[in-house]
Amino acid sequence: GVKKEHFQRLKVQIGMARERQIDTERKTSREKREAEIEALKVKLTAKVDAVGKSLDEVEESAKKVEEASQPLSETLIVGRQAKVNTMKSGEMVALADEVDEKIK
């Protein structure tokens, strides 16, 4: 058995051992959770990069369409009057169809 004067010390040592065990379990759980978060972070970073590339492609397409459609909306300012560019209606329709195809 344990002597009465050493009983409190034994209780403290048992409590410390229990706390160490609980700390070890917490540490294992935390490390597992951190690993899962890191894996998710890598996965989401890859998705963000893919979306960024898609966005760059869309911006480039939009820029090309804007450049192609510019003659349709271009105006020449003469004095205080604005005149539409001197394209014929057939040319405008053909250009509009071409721009529509680029949009698709």
C-alpha cells in the first residue's frame, strides 16, 4: 500500500499522467485536423488557379469581341456633331454576325 503521507503525492502523479494522456490525444486530433485542412487548402488552391486561368481566357475573348465590334459603335466627332462611321448597312450586318459568332 501507500503510506498516508504519500497519498496526496500519488493522487497528483496520477492526475498528471491522465493529463499527459489527454494532451497526447488532443495533439493527435489537432495534427489530424491540420493535415485535413492542408489537403483541403491544396485542393482549393488548385481550383482557384483553374478558375483564374478560365477568367483570363474569358477576359481575352471579351477583349477580342470588343475590338471586333468597335467599328459598329465607333463614332467620329466632327465639331459638336457625332456622325456614325460611314459603313454600309450590309457591311454592318456582316460585321455584327461575325461578332455574334465570336461571342458564342
